[in-house]
Amino acid sequence: MGVNEALREIDAIENLLGPYEFFSHDAKKFLNVLRELKKVLGEMDKDRIRQIAKEMENIEEAAAPYRGYGFVEEALKHAKKLLSELKNILEE
């Protein structure tokens, strides 16, 4: 659990949304946040992890126009798991 699990969830989301990065501003924005998160997880910058987790809390609102697409629903499941892992990391 912890960082390794968070990185697995990030990879899963990137694999699901990556093909849409150049077609959707929202996908590109979220993928950039995930790239930044990977970086700060490596540095274990808990303040920045906390900021990114807070930014990600509105992911369902951002994804609302895309709900119903299977890959979006799957990415949301992984995003929820990722947020849970980030909370665990911040509690350590």
C-alpha cells in the first residue's frame, strides 16, 4: 500500500485517459496533475501531496460531462482509490 499503490492507480488512470489527452482539455489537465503527483510522491513532499489531493476532490464534477463512457467510469474508480491512498500516505 502507500506510494506503490498510488503509483499503480496513477498508471491505470494514465492508461485510460492518455489516448484522449489531445482531444479533451479536461483529460490533458488531469493527466498533467497526475504527472506532477508522481513527481511529488517521489520526493514525498507531503504539503504538495495534500494540495494535489485537494485539487482532485472535485474530480467527479470535472468528469460530469463525460459520465457514461466506460473508460471515464473506470478512471473515476481508480481516482477514488488514489485519493484514499493519498490520505493514507498523509497519515503516515
